[in-house]
Amino acid sequence: MADCFHIALAQLNPVMGDIAGNLKRARDARVRAGSADVILFSELFIVGYSPEDLVLKPALQEEARAAVEELAKDTADGGPAVLIGTPWVEHGELYNAVALLDGGKVERLTYKYELPNYGVFDEKRVFRQGPTPEPVTVRGIKLGIPICEDIWKQDVTIWLADAGAEIFLVPNGSPFEAGKEDVRLKLAAARIHETGIPLIYLNQLGGQDEVVYDGASFVLNADQTIAVALPSWNEHIAITEWRRNVDGNWTCSPGEKFAAEDRSSQVYHAMMLALRDYVNKNRFPGVVLGLSGGIDSALSAAVAVDALGARRVRCVMLPSRYTSLDSLEDADACARLLGVAYETIEIEHAVKAMGETLAAPFAGTQTGITEENIQSRLRGLILMALSNKFGPMVLTTGNKSEMSVGYATLYGDMCGGYNVLKDIYKTEVFALSHWRNRNSPLGALGPRGLVIPDRIITKPPTAELRANQTDQDSLPPYDILDGILECLVERECSFEDTVARGYDPATVKRIEHLLYVSEYKRRQAPPGVKISSRNFGRDRRYPITNAFRDSH
């Protein structure tokens, strides 16, 4: 009976649907695993996670199976066995599976038992629930393979423990949420407490549309201490060494332990990785955005430069008669600090032309929000024209506070392909801007030090669509607005509960109304990175047609 066992952890960034590429990534990782006994990959690694309805295509199922069988042949060389996530069709049913590859063949398959069907997950829509899994034996060691959601309840791990599992290896596709690392650790510790069995938590890395996976894989011993902690935001292969003690139980020897981050660091790195992967995996040459001299566009530009490099970011100032000298100076200063290509395209002549075009139908009416929106839509038109002509994706810059209450223009500032601030409230925009000026993010391609001029952060926010306009002409102060939205969106509080937290009843009623009636706008917004547990589009799914109001 072996008393030493080596398990390689492959925390990698698969590309959705790139089965040939993911197969190559797996092969390269196996070579790097060297003399390990087994290498573990993340959930559904061979196709990427989460594949949504793409996994229902028979052609994808067949190609994935063929790739797994090809990888299995490699294991005839006597090197590491492989545990790899894959969709698998058996007897006409589609399963979320992990395949054990060893000795040149597909040795065993284990299927996911607990299929999540909440938030960003719809697995019951596409997969069949597997039977309660049994341990798989690798080089004489019984390994329990609960797949991701299988450890969120105790049933599977207790079953595996009773069946003789010696170590839990948990492949995950666990999306990032700010602060979620503590939830994962407590969850893993609970399963260890119940079973006395050490646990490996191996998570996917990378951006997939609105979801970003942070990695942050770890190993907990039976005493619930951390033996290994892999980094967030970076691919990493670690070989863990396990030794059997006199009682016959396994302990992981101490290994690499990367430090945890604060919230601002987590969120900023999540935005960087999500944007980088969205642009690169969809083969855009770069991004273009309107740089207005305001904080939202400045922070968006900083994230873009850090993610892609200054050469792949094009910033455009689109001034009107209402654009202040401060905004012109601040946008120019920000562009210089970031080192991006920067130009000015005046919109006043286009605004005038639209005024002349609409003079007859608008005759006898007052100038108002319609004319303000025309300015925003002209800016969107120009940015989309640059995108169509030269290829970069338009990066939109609206934040979650604005999107919550509809303080955004359809086909205007909402016009684009992706938004890194979509799940970021305005108060956090300020915090992240301060953080970036004081820190150089890990793997950032942008400059160190100050990248957002101080005046951009300190001046009152404004859309500058009319004379002397500020956001607070239409909205409560952002600390109040965001506090109310935290109650209504993140916590689903009632009107009474929100007011009980100290907010003015009339203000709460108005914000609740704006939140409901703006749903149609949010349905047409571009995708953006999920940061919270209640992002718009994937987590919070409300009807557009909706007469319900909780206000009294």
C-alpha cells in the first residue's frame, strides 16, 4: 500500500467550445505534472464552463467525447492519470461528468449528482442528474470526486466517505463574487468536519461572457487547516504531496500559499480578467470608448489599459456645447496618464443637424430630455461607426446605480459590446478609482501610479447634457441612492424594511418605481462582468411588464 501520493492541480483558463485547444491545454498540463500520480482539471474543462445550451448540440458532445478518448490514449505512457470534466452521453442521457483516464483508456466515469438551478446556473435544463457517485481508485487510492455543487450539501460527501473515499477531489466552475472565498472555505470545512476527510477544491479560471472565474483553488487537511492556496486571477499548476500517517489517513504537505486580497483588489482584478478574456476570446483587436472627463469613463479606460495594454485602447472625447473646460482638460490628462490613443470629435454640428431635421415635428414643444438623449445617441452612433470601420469593440461605461434607476440612454451611452462597471455601484466606482491610483494590479499592462486625475474623482458627477447639470439634479446623493439599492436589489427588502433602515419614505418609493420601470432598458444593455450575488441579467430576472409595487 502506497504511503506517498502526488496530485497535480491544473487551475487553467479553458476557452468555451475550443475543444481542440482545451485538449492541447490538458496535454501540456499533464506534461508539466511530471511524475504526479494524477492530475485534476476543473468542471467540464474539455468544453469550458458554463456551456449553457451549447452542450445540447450532438456535434459538440461527440467532439468532446472524442477529445477525452484521445487524451486517454496518452495515459498509456505510465505518466499521471487524468481526472477531467466533460459532458458525457450514456444511454441517450447527457451528464455533467468527470472521466478518469488511465492505462490508455477511459477507466471510469462519475456524474454530478446535485445540479444547481439558481442564479447563473441552469443545469437541470441541460443535464440529467447522475446517480450518487462512488469513489474511483487511482494507483490504489480511493478518491471521492464530488463535482462542484455536490459539496454544497452533505449527502454526496457522506456517501463517498461511507464508501471508503480517502481524499476528496472537487472540480469546480465556481463564479467569482466579491467575498466568496470565505464561503467556499467554510463550505469545504463543513464537509471535512462531517467526514474527517481532507479536500482539494480546484476551481476554473477565466472570463466567460458575464461570469468570471477567479481560480483561488485550495487544499484543506482533515484538521481544516490550509495546506495549499493557489493564486487568484492566474493560471497555475501545483503538485501536491500527500502522505499517509500511522492511522492510515492522508495529509497534504505544506505548499504554496498565496495571500488573500481586499475587496477592491478582488473586484478590480475581476474586471480586468473578464474584459481581457471577452475581448481576446471573441477576437476583437481592442476597444474604443468615450472618455468624457467623468469618473466612470476614466475607471473603464484604466481597466481596459490594464487588461489589454494602451495600444489596444482608443479613447474619444465627444464634446457638445455643454461640455465644460474642466471635462476637456480632465479627459486629456487621463488619456496622457494612461498613454492611450486619444482624439476629439465634436458633436455640435450633428446636434444642430438633428435639430433642423426634427424642427417641424417638434415645433411648439419645449426642449427637454428628448434633446438630451439625442446628444447621447449621437455619441453612441459615432463610437459604433469607429467600431464598424476599424474593428475595436465599444466599451460602455455606465454603472449599476445608473442602470438600476434608468439614468442611461438606450442606443446612446448604453450602446456597445461590454461594460466592466455594469455590476458596480457608483460609491464603489469612487473606491476603485482611489484603489487603482494607489496600486498596480497583478498582471496589469498599464502604467504604475496615478492614472485617474484627482479632479475627476473629486468633482460632482454630471452627464453634461444641459447647462450646469449634475447627477444630483435627478438622483439622491449616491451614498443614499446606493444604500437604498443595496436594500431593494441585493437584499430584496420590502418598502417598510428599507424605510426602517433610516431612508426617507418618499425617496424609497421613487427609487423603487424607477427600478421597476427601467427593466426594459436593462434587457437591452450589453453584457458586463458579474461582481455581486445579484447582478442584472443573470441573477436578478424581473419581468418588464409588471404592475406590482411594494410601496404604501
